[in-house]
Amino acid sequence: MDPKETKERMKIPKQVMPEQDPGERVKNFFEVPYGYTAEQAMEEAKRCIQCKKPLCVGGCPVNIDIPWFIRLISEGKFVEAAHKIKESNGLPAVCGRVCPQEDQCEKVCIIGKKGEPVSIGRLERFAADYEREHGEVRIPELPKWSGKKVSVVGAGPAGLTVAGDLVKKGHKVTVFEALHTAGGVLMYGIPEFRLPKKIVQSEVEYLKRMGVDIVLNSVVGKLETIDEFLSNGYSAVFVGSGAGLPYFMNIPGENLAGVYAANEYLTRVNLMKAYQFPEADTPVIRGRKVVVIGGGNTAMDSARTALRLCPEEVSIVYRRSREELPARVEEIHHGEEEGLKFRLLTNPKKFIGDKDGRLKAIECVRMELGEPDESGRRRPVEVKGSEFCIDADVAIVAIGNGANPLIPQTTPDIKVNKWGNITVNPDTGRTSKRGVFSGGDIVRGGATVILAMGDGKKAADSIDEYLKTGVW
Amino acid sequence: MYEITEKVELAHTVYLFKIKAPLIARKRKAGQFVVLRLNEHGERIPLTIVDSDNAAGTITIIVQEVGKTTAMLGDMGAGDNILDVVGPLGRPTHIENFGVAVCVGGGIGTAPVLPIARALKEAGNKVVSIIGARNKGLLILEKEMREASDTLYVTTDDGSYGHHGFVTQVLQNLIDEGMKIGFVVGIGPIPMMRAVSNTTKPYDILTMVSLNPIMVDGTGMCGACRVTVGGKNQFVCVDGPEFNGHEVNYEELILRNRSYMKEEKMAMEELTYHEGAKCYDK
């Protein structure tokens, strides 16, 4: 690209993605942003200066050829752009919505050095949506069957990525999912208004059309074990069983009615559609005053979900200050637009119940920031004697998850760390057990969709190599 | 889809179902449960596996109509399909030869006791069972429990059959008579399990109870089924469902199980309204 054109391109302003008005969207579960129009997408795509050595590709955990697909969009070749992305990413409509691009591809975008980076995520979303909505989803040509079968435990982001990559390499794949729907956290965790479930299901459908076999209601370890898979015709197993039981704070009153773990609250509303109760059979307590404890993306998802269930007030209680909030800036911004309150430098001490054992208030204490701790963040310390009470009839504890115990319980020769997370070689996903690979939250603890997918991608390459060479 | 192959009415609003689920039938052990979902709008509910038939590929569950989902299940019959059945979940009962094992079942709780009684018998225990119900009409599995046990005592709260009184009175009598009991398992309504535990506690008899809290996923993810046991949080779906009865915080469990009383009532009213003619006398 000649310097003159580069200069011209850098003058194009970042295209704003239209979204539902906050006052309106807080009354519904429809997706918040509408996505780019074709014109906006082409204009935004022109902001990319097509670097010879693009940093964005290295910033992407699955190394999508970003400049290439953006160039295709700028030329109006939207379907081709989607195909390009799908060479490296099986779930682009998902990633375009939920990846923290500001910490990955967009963070290293050269345009971002002087102004706003190219909106890579929004363009990815546009291409994937365009392909899907125009009925032009193409099933790639698959190589002849290698004669090998692989089983995948868990149909979440990691497992689905492994499955998609392995069928493209010519292996047969069966995915075993414990829940009644495939998608894992994309179905039970991330809310409808951030990731419509029909999009997840169409991505799952795409994998099925490529030949991935998905068995639902199948709890590996309890029903069939990994050892049985290995002796019954599967040459390798990938474990992507995901996040496990939620952490609690171990403070008094945590088991009162109305105190939820974020996992349960989100599962009730997203997977079980409790927002449609009584049309859907699963209820959720619709609090008048809802308090979410924690400052991560799961806390934001819980809080923004609660806002849509007609409360008087939803607030976040977080023990550090605004700067330390681990949630995406975009989520915090969306939450505030929707009326979310922040009670920063505040920590719960005790949940207080009424005579029927239902939550009525939370005793909190003020915090101040002290010396930096091992994470480099300043350690919050209690301000003595600053206890106070806040009214709450629903509290949602969103402070992270442990590891799911079912696979380690039933396959003791897979090595786990002291928190129960499976130990792997980070470059290959290989576990301590021959033929068994793992990735995603069961390895990392709570991480992101895209990191789980990155794990899946590496593991798929390593599985393919193992199947071909037999070398462990 | 999981087909119902057989349905038997055991008592008023209490039904036995055999469901086609060959893999679960092959794998399940005493004490484990399934989670099922009837249809696309359905909730996920846990139910103990009472029995299985490997040859027929079926599992047996026993259900009492207590809410919308169980009432809808009660209306289903042989040939109907359940959308989702997942299991076997939970840890199996720890079975060994304790010498004398006493199996106590209260109401519908006799259903999960049955496979445990059988397994204890098979392990060489002298099995003494006590089953009770509010009245004779609500008593279930008497014949099966008699076959599984060396001795069976039956109680009814109203005296319409067997011993007039509670299961715990019979249990106390056995202890008072000097029976050397190595193990007690008590399953039924929470107050009954608490009473059984209180009965054995002074004598330090190992007593297990099977808890039935509210669950959602049932596979160790959501945290809904937490209970306090021995002062610590335990998750019934993966750490249980059986726990040392002397350590369970029953009061907390009772209150937690009432979390959705209002919603459950609303759902039942909707159902009876839509079904019109059918009457549920609860």
C-alpha cells in the first residue's frame, strides 16, 4: 500500500456500531448491538492499512489471517471473508461478539497507536453473520477418513474447536456433552443479550454438518470412562469439561435462599430460560434489590441479566477500585448505561436472613488499597469499624470457579494441580496420561472463550500428530 | 428421547416408571440418581434410580406428584417419551459388611432405600428394614423390601397398618433391645431423616442419609445443591447424595428447599388451570 493511501485510510473515522437504546434494552433479552451494515463494514475495513507484518495475527489466540479477511470485506467479498476466518476459527459469530479484542488483536493494531484501532471483532462478527444470514454457509471439503476416532468430553468452546479441526484433518469425532444442549458456557453462561443462543446453535449445526457427532446427556466418567473410550476404539480423548463448582466466600448466611452462585443464576436464566417463567418451568428469584459480588465478566453478565428481570436496583460489590475491575470496559459501560450501580472498595462480611431463611440484607465493610500483592494489584484491606448494611433480597456470588471434579474422580491417572485443574503441556495440551489431551477452563480455571478455543486448536494439531506418528 | 416402557401406580399419586436408558442401566450403582427433563420448556429434576434391568436396558424410578413436573410425569404412561435423562449421577452408596444394617425408608423415601437394602444384603449384612408412611394407602414397596430384608417392620402414622407410629420409634426399640447395629441408612422427608439421625447419634451408630436438594445441572457446575455438612459446604450432586446424617444442617436444607414455594405454587395453578378437569388434592 502506497504511503498516500495509508494516510487517506487513517483519516477514516472508526465506524460506530448501532445498538439498542439502554432504556429499551433493559426491558428485553434481545442482543444489544445490531452489528454493522454492509456499508459500515466496508468503510471500517478500509481503515486497515494491510500491514506487511501484521501484529494483530499474533495477538489472536487462534491466529486468524486478519488483514486478509478485512481486505475481502473492504472489497465487498463478505462470504469469502467468512470462509477465510473459518480456516482458523470455527466459531466466528461467537468470537466476534465475546472475545476481549481490546486485549488481543485490537490491542496490538498499529492504527491504535495513534487513534482507535480497527474494529476487528465487529468485522469478524459482520462477516460471520452475513454468511449465516445469506444462507451461504459452505461446508469445506473433507479429506478421506484417516481410520482414527477421537472422543471429546464437553461441547463447549474448547471441545467444539477440537472437533471442528479434527474432522477437517480427516478424523472421526464424537463429542460427549453432559447437558441437554451443546455449547457449554456459550449456552448456560453468556446471556442471550450478548450472544443469542440461535447463533451458538447454528455454529453447532455447522460442525454437525461437517460430520461431528454430538451425544447429549452424557456424563463422561459416570456413564463411560476415559479408559473405556481408549480401549473401545477411540485413539485419543480430549477433555474440555470446563469450569466446575463455584467458589464461595465462606461467610455466614451464604446458603440463605436468594444467595446464588453466578453459575446457577446464569444457568437458570440462560440455559433454562427462567426469564420466561412460568412458560418455562425453571424459576429464578426476581430480586427487588440485587447485589452482585465480584468485578469480572461473569459478574457483569449476572448484573446485566438481573437488570432485565425488573428489579428496583442492581449493584456490583467489589473490594478493589474501579481501575482494578477485571471486566471488559465495554461491559462496564453497557452496564452503567443500563443503570448498574457500583459499590467499590466494599466487601461483604455476612448475609442476613429473615425468619424464613430468605436473604434480606448484606453486611459489608469498606476497603482501602494497601501494598501491591503477588498479582501486582494493590491489596484491599478492611477499614476497621466501617461496617454497614445494604438491603438485598438476591445476591449473586461471582468470584470464580474451581475445577469440575468428575473426570479426575474417575480417571485418577490424569494428573491435576492442587486446585484440581488438569496439568498439561501448554504447547500441545498433552496430559500425564497417554492419548489424553485437555484444554479450556478445566486446565486454566476461569478463562475466556477464545483462550479455550486456542487450547483446542493446539490440542487438535497435537492429536493429529499423535494419531499419525503414535509418538507420545 | 427416552421411552417409558412401563408404569405402575404404587399408591395415590405415586408411580413407578421403567425408562429405556441402556447405558445408565448398565453403569448405575445403588445410591445414584438421574436428572430428567420432560420437554423443551421443562426443568431439570433429580430422581433416584431404584432399580435397573440390564437385559431390558431399563432403569426404574419412583415419583410422587408434588409439583408441576412430577404431576406432568404422573400423567405420562408407557410409550411416552421423556426428552432428557442423564446419569448415573452422584457417588454410589458405600457398601460393606457392617454386620447388622438397618434400612429406614419414610414415604416415597422407601424407593431409594430399596437398592441400598439389596446391595447391603448382597454384601453379607443382616438387613433389618423399617418402612413407614402416613397411612396404608401411601405405603410403597412392602413386598420388595420384605424380599430384600431379613426382617421388615412397617409403620403408619395413623395406625391404619403395621406399627402405629413413626419409623424412629421402631429404630429406638431395636437399639433398646440391644441390637448391635453397624450401619443405618435413613431416607425420606427431611424431618424424618433428622429424627433418624437424632435417634442414632447418642449411640454413635454410623448413619447415612440421602439428600434431595434443589438441583439444576446436577453435574458439578452450578452450585445450587450446596448443603452444610460438618460445618462445610458440600455439593450433593458430586459429593453426595449420601452424607453422614449426624453432620447435616437439616434446618438450612429445609429453608433452602422452600426457595421457590411461591413459584412452584404458581406453576401448579397454571397446570391445573390448563388441565381443567384433573384435580390435585394436595
